[in-house]
Amino acid sequence: NSAAREFPTHWQGRALRPLALSEVEERFARQFPGTLSRLTDGHQALVLRHVDKPTRMLHPATDCYQGLGYRIAAQRLEHDPQGQLWRCFEAHQDGQALRVCERITDAAGQGFTDTSAWYWAAVMGQSSGPWQAITVATPL
């Protein structure tokens, strides 16, 4: 049952607390095949999505930020200290700058940095769920 899923209580050693979803996020979450949660460690904001089945509703964070009026720059792939690959970019709007990184992980621990590659791997049976998509936004 996706409603019973628990989200992490800590991120990179810091305690997390839930954030309320915006009205737009609430509408989106009602139709999303899984669960959606926003959390913060007091500095970074995390959007966690548990995905129950392949869906085109899981799209790149650049799409979301551009839709909100942000200018996207410096897109690149980066490894974190644990060696996991993330897709990262900078989002700029009204003097505010964020570093945004995202990745999708399947039930076997396989990671994806591209939502289209994830979608097709899932549809073709090369990746099995449930999946977790994580987007982390850090002020610059």
C-alpha cells in the first residue's frame, strides 16, 4: 500500500521534517501512481516520489523548474561521495540560485539519471519497482 510508505527521517546525517505540498503538487499527487513527499533538513529541500509502475508523470526536474519560470544552467552528471551518479543543474530566478540534483533507483538498487531511460527500462522489464525518485534542491 503506497499510502503506508514511510519516508526517511534523516538525509546526509541531518534530521528531516516534512513540508506541506503546494496546491499544484497536491493535484499532481492525487493522480500520481505512487506517493509524493516534500521534506527539508533546514537547508536543502527534498522531493521524494515512490513510483509503483512506469509512468510518464515522472519527468525531469528541469521541466518542473522551467515551468515555474526558472532559467536552467550548468547541466551535468555528478558522482556523490558514495559513487552514485546524479543529474544536476542550476536553477536561477529573481536573484535566487539553486543547485538541483536528481536520480531514480529501482528495487534492485540500479540507478537512473534520465527519466526517459528509466521509463523505457521499466516498460521493457529491465528495471523492476517500486522505484524511488529523489530530487534535492540546495541554495547556492
